[in-house]
Amino acid sequence: MSTSRAPKRQLHRPRLSADAEMVIDQHGSIAGWSDEAHELLGFTRDEILGR
């Protein structure tokens, strides 16, 4: 029995959705902004984060 472990493989998950994604923090500020949100709503990540 070998004591070495095989390296963990990371799964590649292709984006299957074109949904806009926004993350709102506990203070109500925008903490995350997807490229799809930019495409749909027109604001860049730099313009919207923290608002």
C-alpha cells in the first residue's frame, strides 16, 4: 500500500449561463459584479463595486 496521494484534480466548470450576477454584502453594498452584469446593465466592475 502506497502512502503517497495522487494530486487533486480541479474540475473545469464551463459557464453555461449568461445570467448577470451581483453580490451584495451585509451592508447593502455591491461586493461582486460579473461580466454578464456589465453586458446587461452597462456598468463596469470598477464603477459599481462599493455602491
